[in-house]
Amino acid sequence: MSTVSETAVSLRFSGDDLDPAQIVAALGGQPEIAYRKGEPMGRGRGIGRTGLCSFRGPRERPGDLDSQICKLLDSLASDLVIWRELAQQYDGELFIGLFLNGGNEGIGLEAPTLERLARRGLRIDLDIYYRGRD
């Protein structure tokens, strides 16, 4: 399997009663996007139907998901109790964008990376984009 041309990673928490300030106080870091339910989502995108706090990791060309995920998690709090509490209270996910330029591109995650996500109670959400020519 070849590598994926480009990958993007974001950590997102969402929920109707989400207070972005609580997430930032618990995890540290600076969110890329943060708003409460009913507040403007920013960039002219309307009003949030639920609250969101999103931290963006580095984009990579070619994709290197294990490294990206580790860099993002390492930039935030290490206390697993805090992570699990947030994941129980809100919908916590690692959002991954895979950008393919051609056929037969693929990527995997190593067991230690998956373990880090599982210990934090995070699910994985994949969006796959094909930019090649048919």
C-alpha cells in the first residue's frame, strides 16, 4: 500500500451544553474553532446547532497520521482522567481528512497511536477526498 498524498487531523469535542472555556481550561492549547450552541460559528457559517471546540493538528504531505496525532495529543494535557471525563460528557472525536491524488493510496495507524486514542475515550471519524482524475 502506498502513502496518502495529504492528511489533516483535528481533535473535536461537541455537545449542546459544551462550554469551550471548560475544554480549554481542562486540556490547554488554543482551539481553532470554539463556540457554544446558539452562537455564531464564525467565517459567516451561521449559528451553531451544538457547541464545538476544535484543535487542529499539522497537515502533512505525504500523510503521516501517527506523527500528526502524537503531535496534537502531546500539545494538550496528559491527564487521562480529564480526557475520559470530557469524552463522557461530550462527543469527543479525532477527525481525520485523507486527501488522495490517485488510486491505491492508503494509510494505517500503529497500535500505540490507537491505544492513546482509546485511553482518552476518543472515536475516529474519517473523511476521504479523491482529487485525482478518473
